[in-house]
Amino acid sequence: MAFEGLAERLQGSIKKMRGKGKVAEQDVKEMMREVRLALLEADVNFKVVKKFVSDVKERAVGQDILDSLTPGQQVIKIVNEELTKLMGGEQSKIATAQKPPTVVMMVGLQGAGKTTTTGKLALHLRKKHNRSPLMVAADIYRPAAIKQLETLGKQLDMPVFSLGDQVSPVEIAKQAIAKAKEEHHDYVIIDTAGRLHVDENLMGELDEIKEVVSPDEILLVVDAMTGQDAVNVAQNFNERLGITGVVLTKLDGDTRGGAAISVKAVTNTPIKFAGMGEKSDALEPFHPERMASRILGMGDVLSLIEKAESSVDEERARELERKMRTNELTFDDFLEQLAQVRSMGPLDELLNMMPGAGKMKGLKNIQVDEKQIVHIEAIVKSMTKAEREEPSLLNGSRKRRIAKGSGTSVPEVNRLVKQFDEMKKMMKQMSGMQKGKKKGGMKL
Ligand code: GDP
């Protein structure tokens, strides 16, 4: 998971601050020394780090903070706010032209994820914004790019405009827009060619396309795994072409996160989306505030709730929420929840969004794979109705019977019972947080 190293180090230095009843200027300095090292190690641009540290220090050593009732938390709050600001502050949304179609040019180096992101963005626009995009195959140089986009189009049932690789990209783009108008597509997403490095030919060609299509949005796709390089590429493209936003791909990998933190500060262009995997639905709007909270280990509760909301039947969710509150969760609910969690995405990714979830060792070890779900299902189905509803009934002989009935073992049954308890704890924590949210934001 991205940011693991950074998150761990920042959280380490933050822990020392949390709950401090008295904070001296020296404590803030000490903490900021650690934060500075952590950021540099995460490959954040050194100028950005310097400014960040000095901004936080300036705010944090003020007498009103040091003399406040909860100075430790105040300092953490400042770090959180400044980190959010660094990554762009408010969420920056994709443009919508006054007069459709909105034209989006996807640019970037080869392998950054342009073609994949073109598909993801089209799907996002259709699914979340009810739009009807046209994808345009204008990368005539990379041999497989056109085919790749066409295949994506088929998979997603999304129209692709292509004229093969013998027509110039400028001409392709021009005709694509005419076609989009004719067929009433409200977004045109042009997948342009990349190169291995920024070069003048490429920029010249992109410039020509830009002249002809007057894009509403030029999105630069950069690979987060390349760290500082991603920032340099962004700077180059921005100076030469003028980009309107960045899509940071491969944030699901174990990048150190530096790019996410420095891109906005260095190029003054917002990160609009983050690519979180190879699949077409693995694209998330980039929320600076949530990302900062995630990095600082305060959890990304809002994203988690949103994910849950989009995959949960509302009535059922209310019923579950009631059960969580009253601690009535049964093994049947557990089974259902596991299936649900599985449909939300990889479990460790979800856990990373939860504050303090790293501490729940039992949960971390749940491998939600098909085989295990089958085992879990078998175990639960071998329980009597009473046992499913009242796990405390499960004594040694009952467990032996269940293990035998499900073709598993007593340790497996025990493991499930333990995981069930952890899940209950997690649910309780989550429902508590949701209540906190309603009351006006999470407490730090
Ligand atoms: P292009 O040359 O810029 O068009 O790059 P592609 O779209 O062909 O992507 C290059 C590789 O990166 C492919 O193997 C993609 O599956 C992969 N990729 C793209 N975005 C992501 C992402 O967000 N996460 C991960 N893990 N892989 C990605």
C-alpha cells in the first residue's frame, strides 16, 4: 500500500504529541525534525518539505496553541491542515464544458497508464455522472494502443473512435469531435501518444492537437511509483503544454507517496484522480483532505463510508447498523458482510482507510479469498440457529461437531469465532465514527 513507510513514521512522531497536556517549543521542533525526515524519505521534493515544515512550525509555536488545553492535538491538527493544503486543499473536479461535448486530452509518458485511465475515466463519467463519453484512439505510435482501447471499449460497452494508425492524430481528434457532436456524446476523451521521455516531437504534436480541439481539460497521467520523476514530468508538460490536472496512477502499489504530496505544490496543478489498480473501476477522485488523514493514520473514514454506501442495500444497511449498535450481530450477518466487503475491494486497502485498524491483528489476517469464503460458509452453515445467533454458546464439543460437519478443523472454527469478534469490534468503531461524523466531523 502506498504511503506505508511515510504513514508509519509520521504516526510515530504524532503519537508522542497526542494527548500531551503541555507542549514546549522544543517538542514541536523535535516533532517537525522527524516529520521532515519522514517526508524526505518518502521522496517529497525538498523545497516542498522545507516550506511545509516552516509553515507548520510558524503556526504551531504560537502561544495560543502552546497554552491551549490540548496543545498536542492542536499541533497534529495543524500538520493535517497543512498537508491537505499542500495536496491542493479542496477537491478539484473534472471540467464540464458549457456547451457539450467536454473535450479531455489525456497526455503522458508511455506506460504511465494513459490508455487504462482513459477507460477508467469514461466508466467513471458514465457510472457516477451519468454521462455518455466517446473514447478516441489517437495513440498511433504504440503498436498495441489502439487495439487496447478498442478491447477496453468492448469490455465496458463504451464507444471508441478510431481511424487506424495511418491517419494523423490531429485528424483523428478533429473527426472524433465531429462524430461526438453528431451522436450527442457529452464527453470526448482523447488517448494521445506517449514517449519514453519528454521530447520536442511529442510536445509539438500534442500542441497541434490542442490547437485543433481546444480541450476543456488536459489531464496528465503520471506514474506515482516514479516519485520525483513524476513531479519533473509534470513540470515539463505543464511548462510546455499547460496542463489542467494530474491523474496519479498506481497509488495502489507500494509507492513512497512523494509524488502525491509534491505534484500540486511544484506545478500548481491539482491532482484530480488517483488510479488504485489495473481494473477499470479502480479510479478515485482525489480528495486532499482524505489523503492527508490517511497518511497521518486518522483513517479515511469518508471514503470507506462512501465505498460501503455504494455497495450496500440501504434498508439492509440500516438494519445492520441497528444490530451493530445493539451488539446483536450474528454469524449470518458476518457471512453476508464478508461477501459485501469482498465486493468493495481488497481488504487490506479497506483496513488502511480505518483509523487504528492496523492494531487489529486478527482482522489483518483475514484473507478474503474464494476458498476461505467457502470454508467460512461451511462452518457457519454447520452451526445451529441458536449458535449462529449466540456465539457464546460455542463450547469445545459444539466446536468439534461444527468442524466435523463442515469438513474443517477446530482451529479453523476458533479462528472464525475470533475474526467474528474482531469484526464486531470494527463495526462498533465504525458506527461510532459515523455518529461522530453526523455531529460535525471526526475528533482528532
Ligand atoms: P500507457 O502507455 O500510458 O497508455 O499505459 P497503459 O494504460 O498501457 O498502462 C501501463 C500499465 O500500467 C498497464 O499494465 C496497466 O494495467 C498498468 N496500470 C495503469 N494504471 C494503473 C493503476 O492505477 N494501478 C496499477 N497497479 N496498474 C496500473
